[in-house]
Amino acid sequence: MQSQEKTEKPAEEEQAETEAAEAGETAAGSAGAEQAAEPAAGPETPAGGRTDATGDGEDPEGAASELETELAETKDRLLRALAETENVRRRASRDVENASKRAIAGFAREMVVVADNLSRALDAVDKDKAGEDGAVKSLIEGVEMTAREMQNAFTRNGIKKMDPLGEKFDPQLHEAMFEYEDASKPAGSVGQVMEVGYTLYDQPLRPAKVGVTKGGEKQGPAPTPSQQTLDEASSEKGGKGGGKAYEDDNKPSGTNLDEEL
């Protein structure tokens, strides 16, 4: 009997150990299943059932507003850049045009001197006497035609002659050679023209040499002579000596002069 109990006892222990092992495997399997199920759950859904696409909790309407603001700023910068580029292009085109117009300034400045000499030559000729000689008359007509054609060529190339007589003095267009009094004209006006000026495309080419008036009020009547001056004049007319104008006939010679000194 004792041997039989001993035989049965190990069998019971083996069964208990087997049950304990199975229970441990079951617990381990449950824990592994829970761990495997947690990653599949994904991010929590925020309150209200909406899921944020950005993942950082920002409002989609605010993000859209920021994008619109950035787009407007970019558009404004683009328009400003285009406007600046257009201004640079126009400025460069204007500079090129002005440079091409002023390219002949040196040559034109030399040619206006020739025109001045032709005018001086015509002014120096007495046309009344020159008409008596046919050869001289033909020469004068040729010079006049040459001067006239030169002025036409000047006009076609933007060169204009200016005679500023009577105009207000402009330091950019006129060169003052002298200043003189002339009460009949306002101060600062051109009263005399010594040499005409020229412009090239409305820009000064050669200033006109002029005389400028000071102007002012007209002079008043001459002052009334004093009684002493009248006495001197009457004494000189009467044939008396120059020194007797200061003397009295009833006093010794030189008395009046000594009293004045």
C-alpha cells in the first residue's frame, strides 16, 4: 500500500505542474496579443470626430489664411519688380536717345560759328552800292542763299537760333557780357544782343552773349542851382575876374575868401 501511494503521488504532482505550465503560457499569450494590438489602434481621434491632417494641432482655416497672405505679398513683390524693370528699360532707352541726339553737338557748335561769319559778311556789305556791280550783287545773293540753306539744315537737325532781345535773362541760355542802366526796361531783361545763341533739341548748345539792364526809376529833374552858383555865373558873364565872385566891393580883396576858410 505504501508503495502504491508513493506511485500515485508523483502522478498527481506531474498533473499539477502541467496545469501550471499551461496557465503560464495562456497569460503570456494574452500579454503578447495586447502588445500587438496597441500599435494598430493608431492616433486618437480628437473630440468632435475630426482628424487634423497636419498632425500638429493647427486650424486649417488659419493655415489657408496664412497661405493667402503669403501669396498676396509674393504677388506685390513681383509687380514691384516688374515696374522697376520697366522703369530701368525706359530710362536706358531715354539715355540712348539723348546720347544719339547730342552726338552731333560738337559738330553743330562748330557750324554755328560758320553761320555767324556768313551773317557778319552780309551785314558788312552796303547793298545799295553793291547793286551797281553785277558781279558783287551775284556774290551777295549766293552768300544769302548759303546762309539761308544752312539755317534750314540746322532746323532739320534740331538746331534752333534764338535771339533773346527783350526777354528775361536766363543764365542757362544767356551769357551776360555787361550790365547797364536803362530805366525804360525792367531790371534783369536782355537789352542788347552781342551774339545770338543756339539750342540743340531744346537743350542749350551755345548761350547768347547779351547785355542785361539794371532798370529802375527814371531820373528826376536836375537840382535848382544855389544863389552862389548864380552869382558866379553872372560874374563870369560880366567879364569880371574869377576870384571876384567871392569878394564884396565894399570890403578889401580876399576878405570873403578868408571868412569862408
